[in-house]
Amino acid sequence: EEGKYVIYNGKRYCYNENVINILCMGLDRSLNETSEENIGANGQADVLVLAALDSETGRLSLINVSRETMVDVKKYNVNGQYLGTEEMQICLSYAYGDGKETSCLNTMDSVSRLMYGIPIHAYAAIDLDSISVLNDAVGGVTLTLMEDFSRWDSSMVKGATIKLNGRQAYKYVRSRDVYNLESNNLRMNRQKQYLMAFLQTALAATKEDINVPLTLYQTASDYMVTDIGTSEVTYLASLVLKHGISAADMKTVPGEVT
């Protein structure tokens, strides 16, 4: 019934009407690759995280979707004419649109289809070039490096615990070896780790100053396409503060790389 009920592993689940679902997208507009994946000039949604916020409890669950997940994507020509659907990587949904609202809506459709048709209430798409700026806006993010980047930065040794500056954060979140089949999964693990550390840092700062979420929103605005307003950002942040967030609240949609 349009996502209200789901039968999974023999059990029937009812959709929680208190949940606000927001699709968060990290955009790659570089188009440096020369593969057939580069459709149009509007970029791809390289990072996809569905944020499910329970307005009753304040619990925030983050669902990470691999950019390589194969789904039916709505296709459009350059004039915006609908051409039907085709199975392809979910990251390409963003390419079929204007690089702004229609690209976001098309990606929302693909993610909703993957998630049994659940409603998605809002979106926030941000250029990955903003990583450095947002990292420094919270004073840096501290974590233990999961992979070795010492060839690029001598302080970024696997296993080292460091506070990343903006340049380091960008490298840590963006880099992957395109010749390694598992490279995106390895990068997703780093992105999950970084995102959790960033959110915890931002939430700690918000407890001291309730204006931090609004400041981050304004910092990101030059890099972002969203239908979430400033008043809504403050409201959503206040809900998350009720419960806090931990690594256990982030899941990854399972799949096999072939």
C-alpha cells in the first residue's frame, strides 16, 4: 500500500508515520572520468544517505546506499522529455535532470523505489567540494584512519588518530582506487566513519550554541540544493539533540559487488 506495509523475511511491518525521511546526496560534478556513466553535465550522486528522523523520540537513523546499487532509473532527454526507465547505477539518477531540483527529485524516486516505496519528505544535495569548508567550520574532525594516505600526507598513517583539517578531510572522504572492484565499499566505510565523527562534533558544539546548525547551513548554502528552510534546520537539530547519535544508528543497504 504505497510503502505503508512491508513484508520482509516472513514478517509484516507497518510504516512509522512519525518518521521524517530526508535524502542527503553528495555530488560529484567533476566528470573527470571518461566512461559511459558520465551522462549529461549535471554530475552524479556519489554519496547517498537516507536520514530517517523519528519526530517522537528524536532518534536519527542513517541508511547508506552504495552509488553502484542497480535500480530502475527514470530517463529524460536534454529537453526534459520522459523516455522511460532503465536499470543502471543509482548515482546516475541525478544526471537525468537540471542539476538542481529535478535531479534531486529523480534521485528521490530511485531511492524510494529501492526502499519499498517509502515516502521521502525532503532532500539536501551538496557538492563534495564543500567537505573542506564544513570540516573547518566545526573546528576539524578527529578520527582514527582506516586506510593509509601517507604517500599524500606523511601524518595520515593507517591507525593514527588525528584531527583532520579541511584538505585532509576532503582526501579521506573522496579518494578511491577506481581499479579496485571493492574501492567504493572501502570508501563508504570511511565516509560512514567520517560522517558519524562530524555529526558528533557538530552536536557537541550545538549543545553549547544552538545556532551551530544554522551556521553550518549558511556555510553550506553556496554548495547546496535543498528544499529545507532555515527554520526547519533548527527544528530538526533540536529533535536530534533529544536522542543523540551513535555508530549503531547508521546502516548500509546490503549488496554484492559484481
